[in-house]
Amino acid sequence: MVTFTIEDHEGNRQEVEAPDDMGLSLMEILKASEYPVLATCGGMALCATCHVEILEGGADDLGEATDVELDQLENLPEYFPTSRLACQVRISPDLEGAVIKLRGEDN
């Protein structure tokens, strides 16, 4: 299991624990934890509605975003050097202790 913190759109933070041995994406964990993540495309990196920002920890260890992911991020009105699509981030020990802010659409 890996534990990380999610910061919602209002700035509230909550720890989330997720299995790191099932190949799940961060988007799947966020949806299962009932965070307001639209994930309109179902995790295909086509809509960017699961946009998150890695505020602390994890960003360097997660590796670079793919070209497909960057294409979506660059089309957003606002994105950051530590922005990622939650559907493209796999739950792994690299997320241990990370703080992740929800940035995507929430309704």
C-alpha cells in the first residue's frame, strides 16, 4: 500500500491509501475515493479532465509525461511544470508521501 495526500478544489487535504500492486491509475483511485474527477474519456489521455498537479514529492520519480499527455496538458488554460493527467500516473511506491492537487474540471 502507498499513502499520499489529495488536495481538493477548496484546498482541503486528505490522506488516501491505495494498493501499489494492481496497476491502477491515480484517476481510478480518485474516482473510487469519490473525488469529483470527470475523466470523460475514461483514462485514454484524450480530455484532460483528470488534470492534477504534484505539489510535493513524487514528481521527479514519476518520470516524464508522454507526448500524448503533454499535448492534452498544453491545451489547458492553465498548467504547471508538475501537472499530470491522473489517468497516466500509475499507483506505485514513487507516490508515497506525495501531495497531489486536483486541477481538472469538477462538474
